[in-house]
Amino acid sequence: MFKNLEKKHLLIGTSIAALLFIFIVFGPPGLFKKTSSPDYCGSCHVMYDMHDHWFLSGLHRSIKCVDCHLPNNNLVNHVIWKGIDGMKDLLYFHFMLFSDPIEITSHGKTTLQANCVRCHGDMVSRINIDAKNCWECHRRVNHRVTPLAIIE
């Protein structure tokens, strides 16, 4: 009897999770697209400088924040991490738990590196990308205006 009850709860929970996933991805008109825009990402006051530097630098200005900062290897992974990172950012920013200046997490660094390689694979195929992160040499892509970044 308990096994049937457990299966029933598992089926109900899985169904609710699937419906929620479908609602988030295909649900409110424009929500998924709106929350993927750089203007939305830059709407938090702690992201103003990052957004402005991205917009004014010219580098990668034609792509969205989610193209670099979220996994783009498949839609399910992208949506899951968009939800995780979005909720984390919401909580961190509203409860003032973020560092100043904002630092990228280790998962964020891994994702960012993978997306650099995804877009620039032909270029980086000739170098050892395990030795350094791309932005260690390409300083102008890190959203920080430094004297060295201005000279480059």
C-alpha cells in the first residue's frame, strides 16, 4: 500500500515539475525572452557598471549575457541553470549578499570558458586552453574598465 502511495506522490511531483518547466519555457508571453535580454540583466543596480562596460566596449556587444554566462550545450541545461542562477542572483541582490566588486563563481568560470571555446573553437584549437582562462589574457572582455583594458 505504501509503495503505491509513494509512486503516486512521485508521479504527481514529476508531473508538477514538468508542467512548471513547460510553463516557464513556453508560458508567459515573452518572459523567457525578456529575462534573457542584456537590459533585463543590467536592471539590477549592482550590474549597471557591467552592463555599461559591455554596451560601450563594442566587444561582444551583438550577443546577450546568457550567451556567455549560461550553459549553451542544450536547452534543458540552459533553462535549468537560468533558473538556478536567476533565483540565486535575485536572493543575493535583494538581501545584499553579493561581494563588491562582484566576482564570478567557479561554476560561472567553467561555463564562461566553455562558451568562449564554443564560439572561438577554431581559434583556440591551436593553444592550450587548460593553462589559463580566456579572460586572463583578453582583459577587455571582463566588464571591468582598467587602465590596461583601455590601452589594448
